[in-house]
Amino acid sequence: MKIEMKEISKSFGTNKVLESIDLTIESGQVHALMGENGAGKSTLMNLLTGLYQVSSGTILIDGRETKFNNPQEAEQFGISFIHQEMNTWKDMTVLENLFLGREIKNKFGLLDNKTMQAKASDAFKKLDVNIPLNAEIGSLSVGQQQMVEIAKSFLSDVKILIMDEPTAALTDHEVKNLFKVINGLKEKGVGIIYISHRMEEIFKICDLITVMRDGLVIDTKATEDTNVDELVRKMVGREITDYYPEKQAIIREVVFKANNLSGERFKNVSFEVKSGEILGFAGLMGAGRTEVMRAIFGIDKLTSGTIEVNGKKLTIHSPADAIHEGIGFLTEDRKEEGLILDFSIKDNITLPSTKDFIHNGFFDDKIAAEFVNQLYERLNVKATSSEQAVGDLSGGNQQKVVLAKWIGIAPKVLILDEPTRGVDVGAKREIYQLMNELAERGVPIVMVSSDLPEVLGISDRIVVMHEGKVTGIVDKADASQEKIMQLATVD
């Protein structure tokens, strides 16, 4: 299959998001689509698969002009789109999610569960994952849910597969298996559009790279004919010579203490964070890092242990309690837990601090708007205005809104779980710079990240976890990828 997108433009009202885009996708190639958040990558793919309709331009498939009215038509044609933001039903089983809208029935019109189970098991076998088909999706980790989304695409006769940040929530083992699958699909003649901000992945598996910026195609090159510095320059329109900005914060007294915390998936976890310090948390997926943070914030239950801020023992039973005590938490899953997608940027940012804008019993819109605009501009959120719905923003800009929301409460402690997941290289540096600025103001920051170079580049100390336990706490000066991985895999 050969797809040619010619002179594609798209506007939402007066906002022009794509202009005169040319892109060719061919069978048997892995074609990377790169660019900053908001560059138009996902919008272009949504036009291809019929979620949106083009404002102008044509789409040719094998030389014939083609238009899909919805993603289901595209999928029936052999074009499948694995979205960055997962589209799952949390209270349904894995099997039900896999076959939702494509159920297999027997000759009597009843669900053929045996055939569906066999097909699902075969898809999981290709990915080398072991996920119970009868488990509820909501009980799975984010990485497991991502593997279920990927497995969906293998249930149909796919000819072109679009993958938007497919490895963002995966373990190293899962990533390796996915790359094997991608290479196998490529050998069978499947064309793959691969959207990712992870440079090492692009150079490992992609044949061609197209760079987009501000709704335009900047360049298309064979992977072997370019390099990281050139790609970054084309993506952001400038040189970025320092990926991890130098931190000037002075580390002072201990502000936050976790003493022997235990919960369903972790045991006897202790650590402390000082004023001006960025404390990184490293470990393999399932190590218990996120579970510890959720328990501190009152989302999940602590079975034992104590939490202190500035020497005061806290009693936290809910996120409301945590916010009241000055704890901010940017969650791993921004779509499900970090944002209300139908709400505006302004309403999302002010949500945890609404009480601060109430005067004489009324909400003061003017003060709230000034407050929001300061954060909105400081974080360089790309949107038409602070009144735009958060659901209309790119993933990276949604992440900035979540970050703004927690900065807005003037936190005593800020917990960031995968703060740069799905975020482009330019926006990553902006987030790192903002973290440094907060640290310079004395805010203690806890950062959970599966990106080891990020943990090493931005943290002052690193807590390493394995199977629910802390296996080591390493100073930045003594840290290396080898040492962290050794602690993360220790028995």
C-alpha cells in the first residue's frame, strides 16, 4: 500500500494547524514523524484515518483519491492507529476491550469467546506479554494497558500501522519485544508511521524521518543521512546545546520525610527530601515507585508508616487532605487523573486552588484570569487562549497545564510522576528549567522517571526501587546507568 497526502491543510475555526503538508507512506518502511508537541503530527494522522476531515488537499491510496468518514472505515481498509492516549474501558475485561466493536460471533449469532480468546492469546504471544484476558483493564498498569492497545492492531489485517508514542509507558523488555514485532511487520510489507520523541528509538528502527514544525513539513530524510543535533535544530528551529540545564539551587534543610511506608505493592519505604533538592526515583516498571507516590497523596491506602512535612506528622486520607497540606502530585496518567478534558485551561489550572479566588462568597474571575495567564505564559502553553478546552491540546501542552495546576497551589512538596512522558525535546528542557526554578525557590521535588538519562541529568540524589523495596539511594556524583540498573534488578 502506498499513501500520498498532498497539499493537506486543516483549520479549526480561525486557527490554522496544518498548511500544505506533503507526506508519502509506503509498505515495508518504518517512517518516523517527529516534531514538538503541537507541531501537527497527531492531527495529520487523524486526518488520514477520518477522525477529522481535511480543509483542503487530497489523500491518494495506491493512486486513487480516498476519504474515510471515520476511523472504523480506515481500520476496515487496513489502516490502524494506536493513539498515545489510551482508549480503553476501565471496568471491562481485557478480552472485551480487545474486541469491542469487532466481536466475533458463531453461526447462532452468539459471542464466540473461544475464537476471540485464541486470537487474543496469539496477539499477546507475538508481543511476549502475559496479561490475563479476564482481568479488568482498570486493574492493569499503564504499561500493560498500552500493550493491550498495541495488541488490538494485530487482530485485523493491518497494512499501515500508525504508532503514537507507543513505548512511553513500556518497560525495556516490552520495548525490545515491540521492536521485534515492528521488524517482523516490516518484513511482511506492513508500512509503519512511528511518532516518538525518543531519539534512540528513531535511529534504531526507522528508515525515514519527516520533521514537522508549526503545522509545516520541514524536511524528510533517510535516517542514515541525519543525526540527533540536526533533527533537534529542525524540530525546534534553534540549537539546543544543553539538554539538562545547570541547577543553581542551594540544598538546605529536610522538608519532607517518608518513614517506613508500606502499602499493597511496597514495603518499608523511607526517604527524605530537602529544600531545593530534586530527588529522583528510578526502577523498572512494577517496582512500586508510582504506588508509593499515590499513597503519599492519598489516592491509595497506606497500611503503615508516617509522613512528615517540616517536622509535622500528617494524616492524609484523600487527595484533598494532601492538597490542604501543600503536597502537589502530577500523576503518571494525565488524561485519566490529571485533567478534566472538557474543562478549559483556566478551569483546570484553578481547580485545586479555587478557594483562593473566592471573595465575599463569589468567585473573582479577574484575579483568577490574571493568575492563570501568568502560569499559562510562563509555561509557554501553545493554545488559542486560556479558555480553550484542554482536550483540544497536544499531549505535551496538556502536561504543561497539569504542571501549572500544581505550581499554582504554591506547594510545600511537589511530586512529579513521569513529567516529560510524551513531551518533545524543546518542551522537556522547559520543564527541566521550571523544575530548577522551583528548586531555587526552595521547593523540594520528587521525580519518578523511567528515562534513566533524565534521572541522572536532573536529580541531586536517586532512590532506586525493586519489587516494592528501596534497594539504594545514590548521590548524583556517584550515579551511573550501570549502578542504577544493578540496584533496580537486585534480588
